[in-house]
Amino acid sequence: MAVDILLGLQWGDEGKGKIVDVLTRQYDIIARFQGGPNAGHTLEFDGIKHVLHTIPSGIFHDEALNIVGNGVVIDPVIFKREMDELKKFEGNFTEKLMLSRKAHLILPSHRMLDAASEAAKGNKKIGSTLKGIGPTYMDKTGRNGLRIGDIELPDFKERYNNLVAKHKELIALYDYECDLDSMEKEWFEAIDFLKTLTLVDSEPYVHNALRQNKKILAEGAQGTLLDIDFGTYPFVTSSNTTAAGACTGLGVAPNQIGEVFGIFKAYCTRVGSGPFPTELNDKTGEDLRAAGHEFGATTGRPRRCGWLDLPALKYAIDINGVTQLFMMKADVLSGFDTIKVCTKYKYRGEEVDHLPYKIEDHLVEPIYEELPGWSEDITKVKSVDEMPASLRSYIEYIEKHTGVPVKVVSVGPDRTQTIHR
């Protein structure tokens, strides 16, 4: 049995949470493999909206086990709040949840470092969520970090104090005022809560599950264009958001990967700073934002909106080895007489159909093709046959240019508003 991967192909916010929720009934295990509480996976069913940040999106299904893998960074306080939120609903969620001992911990001082560093950048800030993600991954690669397994050790407090002392020295360089003492009480209470959960050596657990022919879905966070290596650097996240990240973030070999499900919106959005070739700074962009309720699930910040970017989408498909495409928010495009799609760039005076090294505004100009839109409300469409002809043509156009089938089309936020092709 292989591990299937589900990940985003744009700058995040593609709708991964909903699709994981839809697919979960086909899998025995859902495993997060990177990122942290900077993610916001939104699920909507039974008229209730749920936003998960670290907990895998299979948590609401009775049969699925949920693993937070070694590639994830965990803020104990935020994690405990998420678990407390689940108490409103029926189910013993702790029995279905496991944390990898090799996942790294986000300390209060990591959050302070994040805030101090971002403030120092001024108008050159990256647009961090200020959750301490970057500093935590820096400690991980710098071999200073604390991991979930460390909380079981008798000298954990000493390890914590040593790392915080280093952080305080760095924060002082920024001339940034902070009150760590006020944050530590809640943090250590959350650590005590983590000790009550199931902590596992996740790699052998996953390997044994595969030997038992268990079906595993690896759930990514953020999006391909935010990958630390392949995204729009330096306006990226601090982890590998691509399919390769599932291997390092769960401890599975490349030859154990099966299907790669790539999720994309029918248009493009981005939160925070960074290049965005097809961004619409006009009424059309505002209309897309309003129709799509485009505000960050984690930060609440308004998302920048623009037309679909095919060179970027094809790049993401190639990087990840995508085998199936899932198109989200098709309903948001209802009411547009004409839909534009970027098919090429004018890059430094030449036409190119690939994603170049830099896509800043002064280097890149999008080249568009126009397609007919549709006016029908498609939120109640239940099958492909009920789709407007222009929507079917739009999907086929994307398939032709990417060479990958669009297997799922989302026509609304609820799990029932999902059409399988």
C-alpha cells in the first residue's frame, strides 16, 4: 500500500481542509507532514464552520486516525486551544490523535523572535503570521530545537531554559520589548496537556501501517509557491510544502508515494507580501474577494486576488508529480462575463511559458487568453451534466494545458458541494 499526498498548488488557502475532509472516509490514517499553526484548514458541514491549524483535517471522522508528523512544528498553547474547541462536538478526539515525538516545539520566545525580526524589516517585511514558525525551523536546522519527545525527559526544563537564554540574547539585539514570563505559565500548562496525549515514534508507526495495507493520506499545509526551496523566495514559508516534504516530514521513501492530489482555486489568491503576476488591483479583484470571502483563516487578513496563472500551476504540477487535479471555488467565478487566464509571461522582453527565477512586477508581465464566463448559480449543481457549458469548457481548457485530469470540482464550502468527475 502507498501513501497518497494532498497538497496546494498555489500560495495556500486553496481549500485543502475541505478536500481532506471529503476524502477521509477512503483512508485509515490522515497525517500532517509540515508547517504549523500558520496553516488554517477550513471545513464546513452541518451548517458549522471549523478551522483547524495543526490538527489533521480527518479528526471529525470516526474511523480515521490522525497523526501530526515529525515535519510539523507545534505550539502547545494553540494546540490545546484547538483540542478544547473540539469538546463542543461529540466524539473522543484524543483517541484518534497521535503526535510524533520528533515534531518540534514552538516556544513563547520563538514567537517573540518572529515579531522582533518582522518589525525590524519595516516595509520589507515578509508577511509572517507571527506564530514563531520561522525561528522554530531555524532552531531545527541549527540543531538547537526542542522536540515533543523531550517533554518526557527529566531534564526538559533545563533544556528549555538553555534555549530561551539564547533567544533572549537575540531578542535584545533587536531592541524589542517582550514579557516572556507572562506567556510561560500558559505554555507549561499546555505542555502538561500534551503529555496526556498519545506520543509515538511516528516513522515506524507509519511503516507498520503500510505493511498492514492501511491507506494513508498525507496532508500538506500552505502551498507549493510558498515552498522554502521552490516558492517565490524570500516570500515563502520555512518548510517544504511540496510532495518531497511528505517524505521528509513523515519518514516515507519516494517509492512509497502513490497518488498526488493537487488542489488549486479556479482563480488565484495570496496573503501577505510577495510577487503575484496576475493580481487584480481593481474592481474585478474586489469582486473576487467579496464573492470568495477571501480573508485568511489564520490571520483574518484580506487576500489579494487575481486570475488563474497557468505557468505557475504547471510548474507546481511538475514539482510535485501531480496525478489528479482538484479545482476549488468554481462558484466564485459565476457572474463574470469573461474569465481571463494567464498562459505566458513577458519576462525581460521575451515571451516564456514557464515560471522564471523571479516574477516581480518589474520583470514579469502576464499574457492572457480570454474565455467565456457563466452567469448561473452553480452552488446547487450535483453532477457534471448540470454544469454550465462554459464551466465545462473552462475545466477542459485547464486539462488541455496542464495534461492532468481535473477529477474534483468544488462548487461551495460544504462537503456536499463537491462534484467528482
